[in-house]
Amino acid sequence: MASLEQRGNRFRVIFRLGGAKHHVGVKATDRNEAEAGLARLEENLRLVERGRLIVPEGADVDLYLISDGRLEQKVECVRSTRLSELFRVYQEHFTAGVKEKITRKMEDIHLKHVLRVLGDVNVTEVTAGAVQRFVDTRSRETYLGKTVKTAPAAPTPDDP
């Protein structure tokens, strides 16, 4: 059915399916763990041969069988975006030439404060709690001897 092969300190399973030779790493350096992977793959191979487990069209057969039919393709690690990169792309591509100089300058100031307080973290780490931490930190800071806070709204003609 299938056999275990050791390459260096790693193991892989070798098997035949549909007349073709396959091999898949079991990501184990311990022989007992590798043998467990071999047994799992052999059981899945039997299920495929009996028609109880169907390998999807275009799936990586080796990976599909070693993962108990849970993975069809290798897992891709998505590169996460850092705050500084997000801000740079925003400023270069989305606001270039469409905002007044003073608006861009104010944005630069605010973005620098966000990076200073939160750090250059992954965008996925910016949660509601992180935003609240930023607001709390900034509200305790001072500039030119005055507490940083929002400016009061200008009165409108409708105000009594």
C-alpha cells in the first residue's frame, strides 16, 4: 500500500494511486509520529479506493490524503500589512493631488501620532480596544501646555 521513507531526520510516505507514484512529507522527525501519519494516509487511501472519500478535482492528492481530506491545497501564508505601509499607500495613491496642502499636513500629523501610540503593528491588530487606547493616551497628552482635545464646534446661525 504505502511505505515510510526517512530522509535525513524527516519522514515521508510513498504510495501509488491510479498507477502513479506519490510521496508526501509527514512533517515529523519522530518515527512513531511518522508511522501514525502513514497509518492515517493508508486508511484514507483505502477510503478513496472504496469510493467513500472522493478527492476533489484539481486537489493536491498527497496533501488531501495526509490531511484526512481537510486540505485540498497547501496553506498560503498571507503577508500582513503594517500600519506604516497602509498609511504610505493611502497617501501615495488615494489622496495624491486631491487634497489641500493643509489637509495633507494635518493628516501627516495625525498618522504620526497613531504610529507613535499604537506602534507599527499589523493592521489586523488594530481593534476597538487599540483605538480606545489611542484615544485615551492622546486625551492625556498636552501640546503647548494645553490638553489635546477636540475643538469646540463653532456656533451656527441657528444656535440661540
